[in-house]
Amino acid sequence: MSFIKQISSISNPFIKKIVSLNKANTRREENLTLVEGWKEIQHATNGKNIIKSLIYCPQIIPLEKVLALRKNEKVEIVEIDQKTYNHIAYRDSNGGVLALIEIIPTGFADLTLEKNSLILVLDNIEKPGNIGALLRTADAAGIKTVVFSDNQTDIYSPNVIRSSLGAIFTLNVIDSTANECIAWLQKNRIKIFSTYLFTENNYLDVNFKESSAIILGSEANGIQNVWKENSDELIKIPMFGSIDSMNVSVSAGIVIFEAVRQRKFSKNFC
């Protein structure tokens, strides 16, 4: 078909560009990333980010299935052979199709807050697996916005996209400094509830029914001091074993779904 670009060489400039996206610096500079996996690409095509190209291997997936992912004619279809595909694929079980995505950053000014909004803030959390699990939890709870505070990790890396199962594309994801985020939360009268191991305040005693932000820090260091100093309340999950730390995504699920439970009971959904 005339609208399909065919490539059969790993030295092709387009393929070299795709390979260059393995580097975080290139992804940031170009505002591009590569998405692998059928579900992940479906979520990406339904989000606000722009699908530039769909790259597929006909030996693995038929063209008809690839065209089903194409939302408009501006999306380039690139057919590559098995050898070239194996050269650029990040993982084995990706279904034979990859998507080149242009990332459109979201800022606080782009948000439309709902009544009694529930916001998740991830303060300097680094591990892609944890980030992905946290994004899936937020999506499952119906949270619309996740803010990364003083983030040190490329949130659109293949590892994060894969571990989130594409949930990163279902949410408003904002990359911010802690100070910027705190100022925005306070301006919009969103209460700040920060998880902190050394407080006596039980998360079950907190009222999450009004507009709320739940702040979680890294497993190694917890939340930064600026969050401790600017929180409406510091909260913790009581633990009764010998180890004083749970996985951050588990902690998030516990606190977030307590907030959801309270809101459902009071008919104030997030």
C-alpha cells in the first residue's frame, strides 16, 4: 500500500532515531518515547499525546490489526522486517507493533479541578516498577491527576510505561518541583496529607472527603522536609510486624482506597 513506509535496514536514519530513544536524555530532548505492547499503545492512542508512527512487523502481526490503532491518517505506518524489528524492540512479548509517541507535557494550568478532587503526589520516587504500580493504583481508584515532585526518573521510559501497563497515558501526569506543587495545592485549597513514618496520626482518623492530596515519598528516604513543613496533617499506616516499611505502592493503595471508601460513603467521588 502506498501509505506504508517499508524499511529493511538497521542503518536506516529512522531506525537509528528509534534506537537513540533508548537513552533518557534523547527522550527528554526530543519529547519522544517508544511504546511497546498492545494495551499500552491502545491507552496511548486514547490519551492527549500524539502518535507519530506505528511500527510493525508483518511476520508477527497483520496490518489490519495495526490499522485499528490508527486514529487518523497523519499517523505514519512503518513496516519493518523481523531482523530490524528485533533490533529496535525493547522486550520480546510486545505483540509485533510499536508506537512512536510525542509527549505533550501537562502543567497545573491545564487542569480542570473537579469538586472534592483527589490528587496523588509522588515525591522523589525513583524505581520504575514502583512508579508503574502507583500509576495503576491511581487509575484503579479513579484518580485523575498524579504529580511527580522533584522527580529524578524519566517517567516516560519503557520500563515505567510497561510497569504501568499504559496507565501513565490515562492520567494527567505533571512533573513539578515540591515548592510549585505545594503552592498550587494551597492556592486551590487542597488539603495536604503526607505519609510519614514518625507521626502518631493514623490514616484511618483523617477526613479525606474534601479536596485532598496524598503525598508519598521514596522507600529509602520518605518525604522531603518541605512536605513535612507544609502538610495539613502527617499520617501513617500502623504496622504490627518486625519490619517498619511496606512497599510504597502497597502503602499508596491502602491510603488511597480509604479515601475512596470515605468519599463513596458520603457520595463525594474523586
